[in-house]
Amino acid sequence: MRAVISTRQVRSEFVARVQDLSGQDLLGCYQCGKCSAGCPMTEEMDIIPSQVIRLSQLGQEEDVLNCKTIWLCATCYQCGTRCPKGIDFSKIAEALRYLGMGKEKEVCGPNHIPTEIIAEAPQQALVSTFRKQGL
Amino acid sequence: MPQKKIGVFVCHCGINIASVVQIEELVKRLQESSGVYYATDYKYMCSEPGQASIRDAIKEKELDGIVVACCSPSLHELTFRRTSSSVDLNPYLCEIANIREHCSWVHSDSTLATEKAQEIIETIVEKVRLDEALDPIKVPVNKRAMVIGGGISGIQSALDIADSGYPVILVEREAAIGGHMAELSDTFLTLEKSSELLSAKQREVSVHSNIQLLTYSEVEDLDGYVGNFKATIKKKAKMVDWDKCDGCGKCIAVCPVKVPFDQEHPLGKENAIYLPLLEAGPKRVVIDKGICQHFSGECSECQTACPKSAIHFDEQDETLEEEIGAVVVATGYSMYPKDRIGEYGVDGCEDVIDGLQFERMLAAWERGEGPLRRPSDGKTPRDVVFVQCSGSRDPEHAMPYCSRICCMYTVKEAMVYRKAVPDGQAYVFYIDIRTGGKGCEEFTQGGIADNRLIYMRGKVSKLYREGDKVVVWGVDTLMGKKVEIAADLVVLATATVPSPGAKELAQRLKVSADDYGFFQEVHPKLRPVESPTAGIFLSGAARAPMDIPESIMHASGAASKVLALFSQDDISHEPIVAFVDEDYCSGCGVCVETCPYGARELQGRKRVAKVIEVLCQGCGACIAACPNGACQQRNFQAEQCLYMLDAAL
Amino acid sequence: MKVSYYPGCTLKDKTTNLDDSTKAAAEALDIDMVELPEWTCCGATHPLTEEKIINLVPQIRILSNVRTEGNDSVTTTCAFCYNTLKRANKAVIDDPIKRQRMNAFLKDDKRIPEYDKETVYDFKEYNGETKVVHFLEILRDTIGFETLSNRVTKKLEGLKVAPYYGCQLLRPPEEVDLDDPENPSILEDFLRSLGCEVVNFPFKSECCGSYLSLSAPDAATRASHTILRSALKNGAEAVTLSCPLCYYNMDKRQDNILKLYADFSTVPVFFFTQLLALALGVDESVMGWNKHHIDPTPLLKEKGFLS
């Protein structure tokens, strides 16, 4: 549990990519944690959404791309709706998923879902899942 | 008119100007310039030797006007005008040519910058050529002050002014003075009873021979100018003859109007007829016309119940006109309405209250009115959750600023709560603990340790009712987990906002308020207790959220500004004002409508427009608006400006 | 009023009862609602990264086609479609670069001749002209809940219903702008106009787990259980909603909930349009009661709304 912080991390290409992709100003977040407090999926997450933002602010690419949290965001927009600083965590999570998929991290593609579920699940769930979590 | 002898003094400002502008070349060109009689330079004109060289030149060369080419006039115009008048050159014949901010600081090409400096100076030389010698306008000062707002800030300002021997009118819109301080329980840092601290001050006010107390009154209008204001004050009808009333309370017992607990009101107001909290004064009731059912229906219960026949529903509001020389605005603060925070207001739950309501609950416990009870069912709350920054530091939905007082009062409330409910547990959600005042950090850390207060770093996202509990969804960012607490009572430290009506009052006083309604100071660092309108000063939380000690400091600061004003018999007013050439004025009145200061009026049988010089701020709006060119500004006359333009182009 | 209708994929397959009841209710209310002759998937979920703007093309094509049909607004009942269409439209209105790029894509659109031989496809620049309205908005803003209340032939009196919004109908509020995101009232007012008793509960806008239902089914089961338990605890006999995915999580998932939470008792879930059609006395064949996992008919019979 040790992080070395230098300009190499905090001004890395990774930080710039996350900001560009998400359109969110990472340092605009003052870490109040309201996004985490209202998130309906924290129970299943390994770190809380505000920690994902913190790790991203500090350029901790490895940690943040390997967390479960970004794949457990259901994009319900509760975080962004209540954020006092107008930062939308769901967009940051999406940017990180996008970067993760670029590294061939697939959480749920067609092969992951049992046929009987595919048969009964609503189309919108399938399309959304593959868009957010597949390759 | 004979040619004026104009001297130009070029300052190097160390290297600030001299490193870009070629001073030697500039002075040479100026010496050859047609309007310039004398030109010289010096390293620092504002230094004593620099000023001496100006004085000497004025005397030796018999100069009729001077231009100092240096920094911005906001820095040293006054300095050099004083230099001029010390050798009997009218100060309004001294002008500044800004060749630092407008030239050397913003340019790097030395040749071009030198040319520009020359043009700037020659433009100002043209101005001085046609400048008139002017004398400041003198106005007598009415040494009587009006303080608006009878909270702790207003009380302190009024006492300071009155103690110095000047009469003060203290105007309070509620029926008693004391403001929010009268509602508080123990105060930080000493945990002394707020009402006891306050009552000494209230008593001083009520017996002070220099203070005229106008309670249940509001300022309707303010006219005039520094030293000579005229205030219109509405004295609201109390509907009760205070000579007869003995505060027996029989009327209150029969009043059918109940004021809900969570409404903002001074302590004691539970019905339409109520006993205002007046620790230091006789107990007398008043009626709030706005909610009384006599006026909306036919109720006269209190009148029937009163054994002294003291209630008179036909009593009318009264309007007073008062002349004063200075105004102190001390209208205080209010709380951001908690029902505007949707995620905290699920189903209008009664057990979610704000900090001020909790103060009232704690104060009632301190007065011995029984154990602490929560609003919904009267149960003693065993688990209390405090939520800081409710509506503060939230630029997206509420107030972007830090409300400054909440960190301190929250820890204090949690400490008093633990005294009231020794086996209770208090939890505090915070983003940052901001306890910068003297003794505040020690008080906070001691309070947390001694009272087993659980502080959790994170903001609450949602509150909802489940059974008889209020479930709090928060987070502890230090632990990295979402937190759920089933609480009996939730106290929101809602944002501190201006007192209701502050913006409207600012309009009536013709001073500015910021976007939120806090009164605006002239300069946030250097002139924090002065409004931009001369003679109107700011005291306490009317300007920004602040705690009691800070409010008192601020209040004394505002009072000292009033006293500085009252130390003069008359005051000077800048003579750079508008004037009218009556031959050209058609009396159309456009200038009267345009003037933002009420300094223009149509006068006399000819109905020509006049300038009330003491009110005129020299903004020039009327001059631009006048269709006939009849309005002109002293030392900025049309002809003068045209010559200046010629020189500049 | 004249409006185009965009049903969306799920309504043509898994939840035809939502499609059928919507159309039947619109007819009963004399709404001139015509399904778009050709439409594609809306993309299901709004693209959240600045680079994925190609994912806005289907929505904009749909909205542009509404105009080709001569209408100025389009309605939908699926909360996901509503969200994606409305947000894509706003993106095109607010962001000139996105607008330009969308138009550059759509300019080259060709209609496939085997589907449409006659129409000469003449693309007109699309600048966000089409208005996206949820079917609930038509009821609230065009018809009015008071009028609706008068047109109801069978008051659903005594039916205690918990209104469930979920996420896509309300958030992000500055883009979706249907109702107050914290204390919405449109479904409540709707239910009251049908005569139902509204059951207030604190989880009406909490997420049901959404599409995580496929990748993290237990999370969706837990989330749905929290919502349903709260509705039941507050006295609900039924839940109503407008999203086919919420419906899947709330209705179908009750099996999984029962496995994990033994004390749970099942509760029927309605699309709001089913309750509407029922109250308007529309022929029962459109309701598709047999498509429900938790059979709602015993409750409706008990209340006397079905014979």
C-alpha cells in the first residue's frame, strides 16, 4: 500500500485521456464522497466511486483499471445528479471502461451469458451490456 | 485665455518604466512639445525628493498646471495633488498620465513604448490645459446614526456609537432585539448560555440614553447622502397597548394559530399573539398581523381573554421620518431552506431539522423545560446524525461558499447534546473540519475526544424514513465505505444565507448586494466594513457568514467608521461633478431618469435641470444622455475631450 | 394531437404488452399516434465518452425520420429509449461539433430500395428540431391529468400502487428534464387520475441494477429486492413503472429474490400503460397478462377490475 507520486503520474497521458474521454475535470472533485454515499452498487464494489476518482486524479492507472467498481456502475446517474461540483462519475467510469477494453479487458460479452438468459432478457439489456462491458 | 505653463514630471518607477520607455528621449521630445513648458524626470517621483523637485519646479517656473507621468492614478493621484496644493497650485490642475500599467508593463518594444508614453502624456497635457481650478464641495454632517437590525452585530454597533456620545436609532423588524443569538443554547468556546450573554447587552441598549429603540419597525426608504440621510421607517402596529399589558399570557393560551416548529421565527413565537423573547425587559405581547385570524377571519379570542382590555385590532402602522448622518446595516443571516435539498427532505420528515432548530431544542432543555424531545413523537433521540455542508460548498445546487460557522456550532451542539442525553451517540458527517478561529481547533478536538463524537469524512447523499428511524446514507471516505446509520434525529448544518429581504433592503438603501444577497463591501481585504455608498457601513453577518466574536469585531469596526465620520463637522465631496448650461437645457428630464444617484432634478419655473452636487458621483451618465449637450462635467468638458482625442490620435 | 411513435426493440419482442397497451390507450384517448414506418435500435444506452459520437447516429436518424414523416414530436414509453433519444437530441442542439458530424454521417444515408422503392430520400440538415416526449408527458401536458381522470371509465379505486421511476426517466435532470429528480410527481399524479391509491416509498428513484442483471445478476437481485421490499413495507399491492428493463428486474427476478430472501412475498408489477388501458376500459387482449411472471390477475379480480 504505497504510491509514489510525481509529475509522471499526475500529469500522465492516462490522466489526460480520462479527462478528454469523460469530459470531466478530475481535479474539480473535492472528494466529498457524495457519489459513493448515494451509489446503489457499492455493496458489490471493491472500492467506492470517489476512490476511483481519487486514483484517477493521481494517475494510478494500474489500480483503477483493475478495480471491479468501474464494471459495476449501472449508469443510473445518481452520482452526477447529486454531485455538488457537477462532476459525473458515470462518465469517468465509462472512460475507464473504454481504456480497459482497449487493454482487452472483457467483463461480459455474449459468451459470458447463458443462452436461457439471452432468450429471456430484454434486448436493451443485451445491447447495453455489450456496449458497456463487452469488447 | 493665455497659454498655461504646464510642467511634466516623468517617473522611472525604478526600472518599472525606465526599462521599457526611453526616459531621456521621452523628456527631450516633451521639452520640444508645444503645450509643454517644462519637462524633467526622476527615479521615484513619489519619494520625498521626487515630490520636492515638483514643488520646487512649480514655484521656480511658476507652473499653472502639472502632469505626473507615472503609475495608475488610483495609487498616487492623491499624493501628487497634495504636493501641488502644498505650494498653492490647485490640486485639480494636477493630473496623472499612466505610463506604467498602460504602457511599460504591457509592452516590450522600447521604441514603440516610448512613442506611446509620449502620446499618453500629451493627451493629459491637453486635459490640464483646459482644466479649471476647483474646490471640494463642503457638506455638514448630521451626527446621528441609524443601525438596521437588532441582532448582536446591530446591538454592538449601536452601543459603540452611543457610548461615544452620539445619538443612535436602532431599528429592529421583530418585536424584540437579540436576533438569532436569542435562540441559541450554550455558545462556543466557553459554553456560556447565549441568552445570558445577550441579556446584558439587551439591557444596556434598553437603558442607554443615546439609543432610541424602534422594534417591530422596518426601514422603508432612504434618501440623501453621506452626513445627510433621511430615512422613512414603518412602525408596525403591535395591536397591543403595552402600557396595559402585563404579559400574563392568557391571550396566548386561547390563540388558535399555531406556528409550525420548523418555521423560522424568533424564540417564543408559537402563536399569532406571542411574547417576544426579551430577557431584559418587561414581558409584553404582540400580534403578527400576517398570520392572525382576526384579519383573515373573524377570530377575537385573545381580545375576549385579555383581562386588561389591552388588545386593539384597529391600531394602524405608523410612518416615521428620521434624519441621520450615517447608516449601519446589520441585518444578519438566515438558514438555507432545508426542503430545497430534495435528497434530504424525503416526505418532509419532521425529525430532519436544521442547526438553528436544534439550538432552540437545546436551549429549551437548558431552561429546564424537560428532556430533549424530537419533533415527531417526543421521543428522546438516542442516535443523532449531524450533516455538515448541507447546501454549502455546493455550486451545482445551492451555495458555492463555505458557511464558516457550521463546523464550530456542530461540534458544540453535539457536545451540548451529549450533556442533555448522556447515553446518546452523535455522528458528524463532514467534508473538511474548518476551525480556524482563536481557540476553535482546541475546542473541537477536545469536544470530539471527551464526548466520544464519531466524525465521518464524507457527504450524506440521502435521508429516508423507515419506521420511526431516519436512515442516513453517507460515506466514510477514509474507511472507503458507504455508511448507513438509522438515526432518531438528523441535524442539517444548512448553509448560512442572507436574512430574508436583504436584497430588497439593499435596493432601498441604494447599496449593492452580491448574487446571494449579502451586502457588498468596497474592498474585501482593505475596506470590509464600508459599503460603496459613502456613509453606509456593514456590520456582522449581513456582509458574510460569521460567528459571534467576529460579528462583534465587525460591528465595532463599522461603528468606528461612523465615529470617524462624526469626528468631522463637515465633509468634502469631489468637485468633479456634472453642471448644466441653462441656455441649452430644454428641461426634457432625460438626465433625471438617467442619474443612478438621484442627483438630478428639474427646478424652478423654467424647469431646467439642476445638479445636486453633493449627490453627483461624476459618473457621466447624464452627460451622455443629454440630447442638447447642456450637461457637462467639470474638467471633462466636451471641448477638452476633443483636444485630448486629437492628441491621442 | 399528432405524434410519431417510437416503440423500441424490447416492445416488439419481450414486452409486447407494453407496446399493445400503449397503442390501445392512445387510441382510446384520441391521440393521433403513428408508429414510425421504419426505425432502428436507439442504441439502448447513451454514450458517455466524448469519442463515441458514432453511437449518437441511430438516435439522430430516428429523430430526423420523425420530421420526414411530417411530425414535430415523437413519443415513447420505454425509459431507456426516452433517455437516449432525448439526450442525443440535446447533444446535437448544444454542441455544434456533434451537430456537424451527425449531419455529415446522415447526409450519406441511403434508404434500402427493397424496403422503400418510392420515397426519394432527400436529407435535410437536422438541428434538433424534433421534440422527444415521454407518453406520460402527453398525459400530463397535452391531455392533462384532470381531463384524463374524467375520461377514465373504470376507476381503479382501492388499488394501492407504488410508482417506480428508476433512473432513466429522471436523470440526468438537466438533460432529461421530465420531473424533479429527487421528488418527482408525474407517476403519482397519473395514478391518482386513474383512481389508484398512491403508495409513497423512499426507493422510487433508486436503480434496480439495470443491465448489470446480465453481468452481475446477484447485484440486480439485491437492488430489486431493496426496492420491492420497501414498496411492500409501505403498503403497496402492486408496483408500476415504464421501463422494460426495470420490469424484467422487478418481475422476473422475484424468483431469484425468493431464493435469497425467504421472507419476501411476491408483488405484481404493471406497466403504467396497462393500468391506463384498464382504467379506460380497453379490451383486455392488449394487456398480455400471461406475459407477467408474477400473475397480476388474482389481485385485479380481487379488486373487482377483472371478471
